[in-house]
Amino acid sequence: MPYIMWNDSFSLNDPTIDSQHQRLFDLINALHEAVMDGSRTEALAAALAELKRYTEYHFRAEEELLAHAGYPGLEAHQHLHREFIDRIDTFIARQSKKKMGLFQDVTSYLRDWLIDHILKSDTEYVASLGIRR
């Protein structure tokens, strides 16, 4: 069973954004599975790096849509994105120094942040994009 499961409550009714969010769910699930399987440090590092890469891609795409739509909360939204990337960087630094400690806390943070971000912050911009929810 997946660690974090996509369902319709996460849908913003935009196929592109929804598919990108689903990919983030998949990456967090893959990271969690690697943790639970006791994967080697290199596998965990690769999973974190891929999560960061794709998250940056998604945030860039989302921010471009919001800028194009003239979303008034863009700057605050970008700040939330930057904080998340900074947190992933912290996890990567800890992991590379083999100080990851309780890696399950990392996956819990990632899961909780993504769910909260989609259901609260992302939902706020839907009307600015002309999407009906």
C-alpha cells in the first residue's frame, strides 16, 4: 500500500498540475519504500535528489502559470516553495554526512507538507487560473 495515496480531494481540476502532483506523490512513495526496505545510502541519496529535481521543475511550472494569470499571492506562494526546497537541501546535506537519523521523519514531513500545500495553498490559486473545482 502506498505511503501517500492520491485521491480526488487533491485534484485541482487541471490535468497538468494534477499529473505533476501525482508524480510528487510517486516520488515520496518511492523514497519511503527505500527507507522501509533499508536501502543503502546511495539509493536514498538518489531518491532525494530526484525528488528535489522534480519538485523544482513542478514549482517553476506552477509559478509560471501563476505569473501569467496575475495571481496576487504569487510572491507568498514562491516563498513557500523556496522553504520546501531549502528543507529538502537540509535533508540532502544530513544524508550526505550520514546524519540522516530517523529517515521516516523526513518522509513524514514531505508527505504532510505536500498534502497541506495542495489542499490549502494551491487551492487558493485555482480561481485565478479560471479553474472550477
